Amino acid sequence: MPTIPLTVYRDHFTGDGPLDTAVSRAVLAGVTAGDLGEVFEVGTPHRVLAFGKHDTLTEGYPDAVAIARNHGYDPTVRIAGGRAVVFSPTIVRFAWTIPAPDAAATMHARFRRLADAVVQTLAAVGVDATVGEIPGEYCAGQYSVHVLGSRKVMGVGQRLTRAAAQVGGMIVVSDPDDINAVLVPVYEALGVSMDPDATGSIADVADVSAADVMDAFIDQIAAERPVTTTRPTEHTMSLARDFRSDHVPLRLA
């Protein structure tokens, strides 16, 4: 069986929340069209609050966007499902885009593969973690990863096209109180419940850097395949700039 190489975009985030989301969307379009192979985006972003499409339809959405801005976050509309989540320099943000001719039929297998890879990544840096939804977690999902039996440290979503899939999310390295400080009032505005005690980080159990987590995570995703670390092509960035306006909350530039 031929070895499928992996392209890694590491620390490529621009500091523009809607544009960074649009880059991932452009990567997904490129993989769908066959112009790109398997791509893994990973890095530590600036302060972004990413709203799910369902959030944008709620009565409290304008208030939630204002809360995010008042807390110093760059509000953005994400491309995958789920509810609002936080990205920041103490969080590892990722998006794994894979050619998948039967993407819907293999969706749960990809979720499991990614969640298992995160568990193995954390084990490599000395952290014991478990897959599964915990009561009260923000952006709840059955493939979340938690530590100490009750504190979420990884959330994940998935976007499918006719020929590709993108599994994206974040791993919280430290400062879970920063997440709660903005998400608690944002969720209240959106009419969504969450338990702040369910918000955790790797720092709850170990002193590990974001760079160490990224190194271990890339090793897990690569699985001994050839890896090329580069940056998005100009074609991808041009497409992302075209997509950017779709990810600006309330259509505000």
C-alpha cells in the first residue's frame, strides 16, 4: 500500500479570525477538488471566539458577539457545527483535512481516530486522558477528551464535502478560567447551559508547553509518514480572502 504524505501548516495563523477560519475552508475546498492532499493545520492562535451556525440563529446572538468583543476576542463564524468555543494563545487549534470519497459513511470513524490521537498525544506528554462527553461541558460532544474524569480539554467538530472531510478543534493547554470568563456570559446570552467546573486544561495535571503538545500531535497524525511543513499556497490564501466575509459575525467588516 502506498504511503500517503502529510502536509503540515504549523503556526500559520494570521491574527484575523474570519480569515483564519476561511483558510481552513479553502483547504477543505482544495482537498475536495484534488488540488491538495492530506493537510494538518496546527498552531496557537490569537484570541478568537468562534460561533457555530446554530448560535447565529439565536435571539441573543448580537449580545453574545458584543460580549466576545468586550472581552477582547475576535468573533468569528466557524465552518463546522457545534456551539461557541474559544481559541487563544494558550490553546492548540487544529484542522485535519482528509480526502474521503465516502465522507458521511466514515464520519464517526474519523472522530474516533482523531480523539484517540489526542489521547495518545497527551499520553506522550505525561497526561492521562479519556474520550467522552462530560456533564455540563461547553460545546458538548461524544468525542470530547477530558482529564481527571470531569474536566474537558479537547473539543472537536467535523465538516464534510462530496470528497473530503475536515476534523477541527482545540486542545486547551492552560488558563481554563479565561475560557469561562467569556463563555459563561456568551452562553447565557445564547440561552445555552454550561458548567464552568467542567472546563479544564492540560495544566490541571501537568506542566507542558503548547509547542510540546504540537510536536506530539504532529507525530500522532503523521504516523511515520513523510511530512512536509510549509505554509498555505497563494491560491489557498486567495480563495480564503474570497470566503472571509462569510465568517464575519453579523456581516460586519
